[in-house]
Amino acid sequence: MLTIPAIRWGKPYTALEKQEVVHFLSGEPIASISQVNGGMLQLDMKKAARARAVLREIPSENLLLMCEKAAELFESAELPMGDGTQSVDDFIHQQSASTGLPEHMCLGNMKKNSFVLANMRQILDALTRGLDLSILGRGYGEEGRGVTVSYQVQSPVLGAVLPNNSPGVHTLWLPAIPLQIGLLLKPGSQEPWTPYRMVSAFMEAGVPAEAFALYPGGHDVGSTLLTRCSRSMVFGSAQTVEQYAGNPRVQPHGPGFSKILLGDDVVDQWEDYLDMMVESVFSNSGRSCINCSGIWASRHTDKIAAALAERLGAVDVLPPEDPDAGLAAFTNAAMATGTWGMVQQDLQESGVTDMTGDYGDRLVEKERCAYLRPMVVHADSPDRGVASKEYMFPFVSVVQCPQKDMVKKIGPTLVGTAITSDQDFILSLTESTSIDRLNIGPMPTNRLNWLQPHEGNLTEFLFRSRAYQITELPSAVGV
């Protein structure tokens, strides 16, 4: 069993209080992780400026090269981990054992994080629209139009309260290092593996250890981080997003409510897009904010729902090491039973039909965990409550809605895939402020273009454009 310390700006710290990370099926201990409190984080914030200072001593070009090296190490090397080391196989097994994700999904998320890190040069070039990164480090410079531009850093570090549900979200904080911004992370209690391994890879690639702080701990650590850090991100429920809405210091990430919209011009050929719909709902066991939770069309919705149920309803629980495993466990069985209770309430509403009811029980309870098998429900109107629900397993509502009402009814949508050639409909979707990422054409909602911002542009969150004029001082004149 590994013993993993907290990291206080590069220095390991072993606390008296520790929390065991255990295997979700056997209960076998995997690691013992030091637990700190909010007071320690608050004290250490006094040293946060040093994290940016050590990164500014390294040219951005060198940091980008270190990112490429870190990507290689993260995906292939045996790296230091607490009082031991961690191979790639160790990482995949440990992450699966503590999160309930099948091992092949852990490998897929690992490759996703590695890809983003390896292609950081192109990603930042797109996010900054080709800005010379040295301007961000210096604070000002010439952009090529004969005008001095300036970008004022808003925080020396980026804080993040990290989740347990899906390792893929870690792509969002990776660009901080080449932007010469330190990282202050609170790892998830069940998924500490990605942030610890990524920080280890960064250090092995040459990034100064003083740029990193990892504070495992309770809720007080998360609340202190979000209060004390000038720029931070948090992952959580819709209530979490609502709590921090309008707070310029916090970038909240919650449910995606991602959707597929079938235009009237193509809906009669809906069967051509069934594979795309299945992938959008089922990939990564439905745990991602980019998984599709709603499929909207004006007609054929009962047939679409029945076809999806036929494809997904029979999917059953398999061991996490099985390469065909498609379902992730709820390592906290009470969360599964609570979720199932909410779904049962949704099904009581008139006009809502469970299309997977004939494919066996949806709740599968084990000794130490539980699973929820895929669900497809049909809603005869966008006004049904289930049309605006999202759950942490493969769950999708097929919603009947006239095309003319879709834009005003869909609500917040992280990824919207619109399958249509109707130019008026495309224009209304393009103009809609409800959709963050818009795909025109049959593209699965889970397939992202990493050269575009995911949820907000991190460079715009961390830096503020401002006016900056320089004039030469007159020469001193002796008296």
C-alpha cells in the first residue's frame, strides 16, 4: 500500500491524519493519503506568488517542451508516487479500483490527458489566437500592429477542487503551467491518481516543484481554496454551479445537459444516426458532462427511444478488468440507490415512459457498491421534468418537441449537436446563448476539438487585457 503525502509548494508533507483509499469491490486498502485542513492551505497561500515567479524564470518555449516530455512520462513511465513508484499498469488498476471505472476507460482517459498535454503548443496557439506567450509572462509586448498590448495576470496560481467521477476533466487545468501559472489542487478523495501522477510527470520533465501544491482533505480545504484563491475552478452538481454563478473568481463546472437535436429536414432518416446517438449516451459509462442526456426531435421520438433501448437496455454489469465492460460502479452504494429513487420519481409524471423497463432491473446492488444499467425514457413534451435531468450513468431522455420551439426550450447545453441542413434553424442555434459548444452535423457529443475552448477560455479567465502605453523619459539635465 502506498503512503502519499500532501505537497506544499513542492515539499512533501506527511500529516498525522490520513485517509485510506480502498478497492470498491474488495475493500482492500490501496493507499493512505495525508489529510490537511483549510488553515494550512490558508497559511501556505502566502507563498503562492513564488509559484508564478519560478515559472516566469523559464521561457514559455521551454515549458512547452517540458509539457511534451511530461505527456510522454505520464503515459508510459514508472513515476515516483508517495513512498513508492507507480507504473502505467499500477495507475490504471489503482484508478479503476477506487473510482469504479472499467480499466479500459481509465486507459482511455489517460490517453486523453496525455494527448492534450502533448499538443499544448497548438492548443494554446488556438486559445490565445496566436499570441506570443512571452507577452503573457512579461505582461506586455508588441502584437504586430505597432501597438503595445498588455495582459494582466489575475492570480499567480490556478486553484481547482477536483472531482471523483471522471478523470477526463483534468485536461482543463493542464494549460496553467505553460502559461506560467502555478497549480493549487485539492484532489478528489477517490481519484487522487491523475493529479498526483501528472504533477510527478511535470516534475520529472523539469518543471520546478515549487509550482505545485496538492492538498487532500475535507470540505473545509475546498471552501478555503475557493475563497482564498483569486482564480479557481470547481466541479460539482447543478447546485454548485448555481452557487458560484456570477463569481468572477470561480469557474464552476457541473452537469453538461448535452443534447442532440434532429431537424425536421432529416428526422425521417433518424436510423442513419443511431450509432452516433448510442456513442454520445454510452461512452465513458455516461459519466461525462459531454455525454448526451437529451435527444430532441419533432416526430418519431417513440421509435428513436425504442431503438436506443434495444441497443442499450441489455447492457449488463461486467468486471472492471473486462475489456467489454461498459458500466462504472457507484463506489458509494447509497448514491446509486438515491439516484434510482430520483429516477423513479421522474417516471411518475404523466407523459413519461421508461423504454428500458422490459430489459431487466436497472439497479444492481453488490456487497460494497452498486450499478445503474442504461436507461432510455421518452417524454412527450419538453415541459416534462425529465427533459431537463442528467444523471451519472448512461441515461437519456428522448423528447418530442416542435423544431420551432427547440431553441427556447432546450435550456443550458454544454454540447449541442444539431443534425440539419436547415439554414434558418442553424442560424437560430448559432445565435442561441444556451449552447456552449455547437456541432453542426452528425458528430457525437463526446468528441471534442481540443483546439477550441471546452467551457470558457482559460487564458481569458487567468489574464485581463488592458491598455499599456510606454513613453521614453527625458534625459536628466544637470543643474
